[in-house]
Amino acid sequence: FPSHDTDGQGRTVLFVSHNMGAVQNLCSSVLVMKNGQVHVPKLPTVQGIAHFNQMMIEKTEVQLNQRIDRSGSGWLRFQGLEWLDKNKQSINNPLCGLDIYFRIVVDTIKHLRNVTLSVGINNLNGDSVALFSTKLTNSTFEFIEGTSFVDCRIDKFPISPGMYLVNLYAESDGEILDWVQESNLIEVDSGDLIVTGK
């Protein structure tokens, strides 16, 4: 993302970032890159950010088990992410302030020990809003070969209503197994924050 003339001497600074808040504050125009190539030439900052956000949203439309833009050894691969209510019934969108679960479905091609899982949630500006990670609780999982799932309970889901991008990460003994950025788009809906019984 090219920045404006910073010193009044006709110089341009090239600032590269996925943090759209920083881009908006520092840049007067943007170039949108995709796979190392200029995808959209110079645009005003607001239009460039909108285009970049649309590209991120489009990535999430590909089923997680079909995504090829991932990093890691592949010994474990994320297959799905599902949101569940407190009774473990599937819901379209998590609700702010209510108890929920998320279910991570993985496929492993060998027996794995000491696996840590992380789910990061970013706003559309690229700012981290929440990180749910078994590393933070010193917890690990053991997976046998095949398809498995892990349910994670979150009391009073602490994310405000809005649109967010999810990042999924798994490692074992320091080795990245799978890492999918912008894996899912979620819309957090308003919940019953006062607990009226409705």
C-alpha cells in the first residue's frame, strides 16, 4: 500500500499490511496484491480497503476442506468449523453474550500427540479481537488417524455484533500441522445480554 508524500520531498513510502486500520491511517492510496501480484492497481484508500475486504470474504466461501491456501505439514487438516448453542444444536451465527460452543472438525493421517489448537477472530480491519487457544491453558489433544472433532465452550461469548474473519491454527511439539487464515466469515448476532429469560 503506497503511502502519501511523507517528507514533502516527493518521496513515497511503500507500506505493506493486512491491518486495514493502519492502512487507513497511513495511506492515501492503495495497491491490492493477490498471490504476490498486483490484483488491483492504485485506488483511493477507502475503495482499496473495501476491495481487499471483499477478497478476504470471498476466500471464506470456499469450503474449509477444499482450501489449498494453507500452511503446515498436513498431518492434521481442518475440515470444518461449526457454531453450536448451549445445547450443542447447530446455529448459523454465534450470539453475543450467550453461552456457545464451536466445533472444530479435523482429519489426521497419522496418530498425533501434544496437539494444540487455536482459533483467532479478527475484525474486517485485520485487528485481533479474540484468541481461543489450548496453549493458553497448557492443554493438548491426542488424535488417532481419521476424522475427529473438538468442542470448545465459551461462556458469555464476548464478541460484539458484527462481521469477523476466523483463523485456524494447529501445531504439535512446535511443528505447524495446519494453518488456515481467513478460514471462515462469521456474523455475530445480538444476544440476550440482560438474561430476561427470552
